[in-house]
Amino acid sequence: MLPMCLSSAADATTRPDTGHPQLFRVFFWMVLFGSLLVYGLGIWDIPVLSHNEARRLVVVQEMLAHHSWLLPTKNGLLYLEKPPLFYWSGGLFGMLAGSCPVWVLRLPSALSALGVVWLLFGRLRRHIGAWAALFAAMMLVSSYFFAEMARVAELNMMLALWVFAAMLMYFSYLTENGRHWLYLTYIFLGLAFMTKGPVALLFFVPPVVVYGLWQKNRAALRGLVSWRGWLLFALVAMPWFLYVSLQLNDMPLLAVFTWQVADKVSVAKGDPVYFYPLFLFGAFAPWTLLPVYHPREQLRYLLSTMAGRFFVVAALVPLILFSLIDFKRPKYILPLCPSIAIVLGIALDHVRLRLQQHGKRLGPLLLVGVAGLLMVLNLSYYGWIQPRVLRHRYVVLPKIVHELQTLPKDVPLYYYGKEPIQLIYYLGHPIAELDHQRLLELTSRHESYFLLAEKQNWEMLRQHSLCLQKDYTPYLHRNGRMGLWQGGGRCTPSEAKDNPME
């Protein structure tokens, strides 16, 4: 049996949250300003950091340039790997800015992260208590992983917002018995589908089914078969997919989705099943150590509330499903983070109440101090340290772009091997790919052209009598090298091999 103060605290609707009111106010403003700074400070300063960021930006760049809102392109070619909602949001900010700087796609991620944090606090403080809700919000601000994903031009944070909003609205539907919450659930689920496709449903349908069966909650199961709800979902999620299918007539989206699922489920050498749990343990450290503090009592306390039971299932069921898939990337499970933060926030509030019960007045102050320290560390890293530590990823890009812009306009420029998407973004126009067959054709005709290629392809290019004009390093990696080559019979293999610029 729980201690009296903890037992009464288990019902969040009757729990008074007046403990340490002054400290709570200080903590609230700390988390509020911390979220704004950690998610937003300097996102307009640091250049493109990854291939993924650059390809998202190129899609928006070409969307704005060619008004290709419904049929996006990347490097001049049709690009349908993901639905366009994230790109539309970036395009909106791009129109407001009159250009496509890096922040136009980082801002939607930052705003989505803020939306998750404060939607969580605003909607759940009545159900789990203000302290627990604020602890959960703090964990998302102090988590290095969640902060990192809030600061990059990636669509996973927007997916996390819509998925969490759908789960939160469904929880409100179960607790407040309002049909409007159910309809909002399916609207948000449709937005999640428009962000990343069918994978969004894995974060919603399986946990709701498991929760309904476990709790014998007929309302939870009935809500899943609401025809009005699914109609709203279809009205939000399906028009763009239908348009693309009608325009292209060969079901390209079905082929893309099938390829993506097959590619991730059956990998020759997949990651271990414990990859995600181990990663999440570090992503939310040191708060993931909370369950070792009176674990049985923690579990009883957590499961004594409907919110605790609901969000435990919301976190665990998708985590198990994604752990069974061979191909694993941390960003794929970002939508689980809000539910995990809620569970840990309830656990941390349990610790606060125990400390308060035993008269340890400095205990809550210590918890707030640790939380503040973690947020300061996040802010220090992403605001000042990261741009210097990752300088090798972007430092040479302006020089390459400047020299590419000075090349003769009548001589074509190609790339060989991996697509140099960062350069394509900063150059502002597509660069055509040159495959091996086309390379042989140009070599046989002695046509003049320029070619971008990374170090692993250089020996082969020498064998085809191309001449290395420029050697750029570090390119994307500390030891990475990008070469600007020229073809057309102007140099012999021996001259290219002995080029002093290499």
C-alpha cells in the first residue's frame, strides 16, 4: 500500500499542486525560457550539417523556384519519398523570407518541439499534476536527443508533434467523453500521415488496441472504428496521394512505400533488438535511473493513474514493434519521446513527494537544480560548442561553391558517385549525375566537362584520363576530400596522377 500522501496524490484530478509554489513558478519560467533557447538559439547561424538536411532544403528550394508544390523535385528529378507537409511548412517560411535560407526548415522543427512540450504541459497537468507535467516538459528540454532533433531540418519532429497530439486528443476523448476530441485525433493523425506516410499509424493504432484490450476499455476500441473519424483522416491525408497517383498513372507512391518497408524490415545485417532501449536510456539520462528508486512503489504509483497506464502503453508498444525491425535509426523513434517523458515525469514527481513526505526540504530544490544544469549544458553545446566541433562538415562548402560559380558557363558540370546535395543547395541549381556508361561515352568523344567526385572514385577517374583541377578538404568529414575534375582530353593519365594540387 502506498503512503497516505502518495495514495491521495495518485488521483491527479484531486491532487493539490501547492507544494513549493514559489519554486514551481521559478521552475516553470526556467523550462519556458530554456525551451525557447535550447530549440531556437542559433538555428539560423550554423550551416547545413548533414545530407538529410540538405536534401530537405533542396526540395523546398526547388518547390519555391518552380512552384512545384504538388509534385516536389530534388536536384531536378521527381521526389516522392515522403509526403509534402513538412516541405510545405518550409515553403511557407521561405515565401515570407523571400529566399530559402537554412532556418526555413529548421524553424518548423523548433516550433514542433515547442508544440510538443507545451501541449504536454497544458493538457496533462490536470491529469498527472502540474509538477509531474512540468517535469515531463523539462525532460524533453534537457534531453540532448530531443534537443538535437528540434534544431535540424528533419521531418521527424513534426511527425512527433502530430502523433503526440493524436494520442493526447484520444486520451482526452477517453477521459472527458467528448466526440470533438475523437475527431481532433483523426485530424492530427491525418497530418502525421501527410508528414511521413503510413509509418505514422504504427505509433497510434497498436498502442490503442493494446490499451483497450488490457484495460477492457470498450470506448478505446470503439473509437478506432469510428467511420466519421476515419473519414476526417481520409479528407486530410488522402487528396495529395490521389492527385499524385492520377497525375503519374503508375502508382509510384505504392512502389515507394513498399520499397521503404522492405528495405527496413529485411536488412542483411540488422541492428540488435536492444538498440532502441539502450539508446533511449542514454537519451534521457540521468532520469532513466529513476525506476531503481523504490521500483515496486514507483510502478504502483505510475499504474495507479489512467494517464500513467495509457502513456506506458503508448511508449512500450511502438518501442517493441520498432525494435523488431532490422534497420534502426534513433530518429525513427522520436515520436515515442513525449510518452517516455510523461512516464519519467510521473516517476520524478513520485520522488519529489517522497522527499517532501520525509521532510527533506532541499530535495525538490536539488531536482530543479539538476534539471536547470542539464538545460544549460544543452544550451551551451548547441549554441556554442556544436558549431565549432562540427566545423569540418561545412567549412569548405562556401569555397567550393564560389569556385563552381566561376567555371565557364558553356562547359557542363556533373557529379559522379554520391550526390553532393550540400553543394547543390548552396549552388542553387541542379547538378546532373554522370554514371559510368555516360562517362565512357564522353571520354570516347573527348567532350569537355567538369566533374565533382569524392576521394574513393579518384583512381578510376585517372584511368579515364580526367585531370584533377582542385582538391578540397575537409569535405563533410575530417578526412573527407572532394575533387573537381576536368575531362575532354586536355591532360594525360600520368599528368593527373602527378598533379601537385593533390
